[in-house]
Amino acid sequence: MTTDTASAFNRSAIWCEHLQKYQTRAQKDVPLIVEGKLNRMVGLTLETVGCQAAVGARCTVESSEGEIEAEVVGFSGERLYLMPTGDIKGLVPDARVVPGKGMYRAQVGDELLGRVIDAAGKPLDGKGPIHCDTSLPLAGKQVNPLARWAINEPLDVGVAAINSLLTVGRGQRLGLFAGSGVGKSVLLGMMTRYTEADVIVVGLIGERGREVKDFVDKILGEQGLERSVVIASPADSPPLMRMHGALLATTVAEYFRDKGLNVLLLMDSLTRFAQAQREIALAIGEPPATKGYPPSVFAKLPQLVERAGNNGEKGGSITAFYTVLAEGDDTNDPIVDSARAVLDGHIMLSRAIAEEGHFPAIDIEASVSRVMNDVISDEHKQAAQRFKKMYSTYQKNQDLISVGAYQYGSDGAIDEAIDFNDSLNNFLQQDTGDAFAYNESVQGLIDVVRTPGN
């Protein structure tokens, strides 16, 4: 075979190989990807043109520093509005925008136990990568209200005042309402250590970065972390990732619930989740409504909260505690008011009580558990009613008693409230290092309201 013949044969073989590759590619259904370009950037909002993607879809924006991931949060005509999930350094005008595949999904599995991750599911604890085989949609799925089973079993949270006077049911959703610095996080940490649950999922959303380490090291500790998953999206995270952190924490809790486990979901805080949605909504032009909060915020809150509860296919449950920051100690703050309406009860913390050195600073009169009467005995109910009656009677007449204007013996109910006041206040106080079991708390309540001689 001559050299020319061999060369022609090789070229023919190469052409045949290319032809076969193109024929194989032509037989495949390859979706058409319509790319776009970055047209405008205002704050953290990226405006693109020429790009087609659904709301909630992932996109990639090319920059001088590499690729930046973003999510579609809205559109207007031919323009798409994106919100980045990370740092936006290096963006330039007319940067290439490539739509990604599908919506955001959460990688979940038993490997998450004992780990601290960010809102993207990446480890923050330096313990190596996490390999999970199961993925679930980050937005969850709508729950049939008739698929929920009744709350009929109390949950021990280790705090005497809550166990006895604001009893929590397994599968209940409760809010911890207070202003800043009144003790929400400390009380949340106590319940983390002492609550009887198979798995604890903690979502630290929009809080200070220092608090993340303090919560993991001081509140959870090594023993508590073994049965916990911590999702941290601190205040310096983009607003989209703060929202993703809350959604991821709920998705992780749903995974363990669907395995038939009883899960305790602690989210600090629901207010930061609402503020993140406000930042996104205002940035894409949604008009503000109540105190600067656009309507979409009040639609997102119930969508998040309703995912918790007693609706596990194998009998599992999610008992959820959400902290709610009352800005300026305003109990009529729109987020406080909205959360109070969608939750199964609320525990109100008082700054005035906290300033007296009283911990936990629970305002018993302003707090309520909407499922308490369904999970307690008649004796427990009567003791709680008697406690609240005497406590409320003293609070209403405290000014008269303090200045000596009330003459003892004038009113039997007030006299009884005065006699029991010290015992009632002592019962409500508890050191952060102490734990009171449910039965112990109930018996303590019965003992403290028992009339001498009975």
C-alpha cells in the first residue's frame, strides 16, 4: 500500500468515526438552551435579556473571577431578574448568562447527623465532604390537611414553666416571641439539650456569625451534636441563601420525619427569613404594604410553617419552634402578628421580667399553647387554671399592693394571690443548667397551687 493510499484510508476512517458520532448525537433529543447576557445590575438584583428560564430555576453568570450561580426570582417582558447565591465580584456588563438544569434540590441523608452545613449543603465544620444519595425538592410539597393526624401526646422540653403551663404537643408549631437580648436563643438552647426527640434540626438564619459557633460549641456540645443537624446561613449571606437555609432546614427535618422519627426543628429566626424575602421582593419591584413588607412575605410564612407537623407516612413528626423578633418590643409588629396567626401557639418573653433577673422571662399571661388541653389530664388542667388565676390576680393588683394601698382581708382572691405569689414566681424560674422532666414539672405545678391542709 502506497503512502497516498494509506493517508486516504486514514482520512476515510476518521470521517467515518466523525460521521458516526454526529449520527448518534442527531438521534438524541438535545434541549435547546437559549443563553442571554447581563443587562443591568442594581444592588444584588441581576437583570438579564435574551435568556429563557422558569422562576426558581438555576442560572450561571460568567464573570472575570469564574462562574456565579443565581436563581430566577422574577421577570418582566423579556427581562429576567436573578438573585445570586454567592459573591458577585468580577461581574461585567454583557456577561454571558446560561440557564441551568431544573430547580434547587436538597441532598439529604443520615450522613448529615453530627454535621454543620451552610444553606447550599456544603460542610462548615471541616470534617470532610458529605455524600448523600437522596435528593428532595427544596420547596417541599403541599400537604393534604386531612393527612395530618391529631396531636394527642405531650412533648417534654425540659423547661418546667413550659411543660406545666404551656404544654407542647408532639407535632406542634410554636413561636418564641421577644425583643432583642431577652433570652430567646438561650431558651432555645435549653430545649435543644433537654427535649426528647430522635433528631434535632437547627436552622440559624440571619443571625450573627459568632452565635453559630457559640451555639454549636456551648449549647449543643459534642453529645448534643451527635443527633443534630445544624444549618447556618448568617447575616452576611445573600438574602436568597438566608431563605434557602430555612427551606433546607425544613427539608432535612422532613427527610427524618418520613423515616418515622420524631424530629425537633428549631429555627432562629423566622423574622430573618421574612426580611430576606422582603429584600428580594423590593429589589425586583414588588410594592411595599405593611411597614415596608410586601405581600409575598405574608404568603411565604405559612408555606414554610405548614411543612412541619404530624404528617409523616410512617408515623414521624416535626415539632417546630420558631423564634420571632419583635422589633422595638412591638408585639403588633406585622411579622409577629402574622406568625401568631399561623402557629399553634406562642411563648412571649418579656423584657420587664428579664430585667428583674428572672429566667426564663416568660410572660405567662400573654402566652398560649393551642393544643395544651388536648394532651393533658384533668388534674393538670385544673392546676394550670388555678396557677394562672392567682398569678393574674396578683399582677392586676400589684401597684396597689406595692404602695400599701390594699388592706389585707378586703378580698379573698387577692389575699390568696399574695400568699402564693413567692411560690408561683419561684416555680417559674429555672437555671439554664437544670432540666425538669414533664412528669416532674406537672407534679411541681400541682404541689405549688395546693391549698395548705389539702
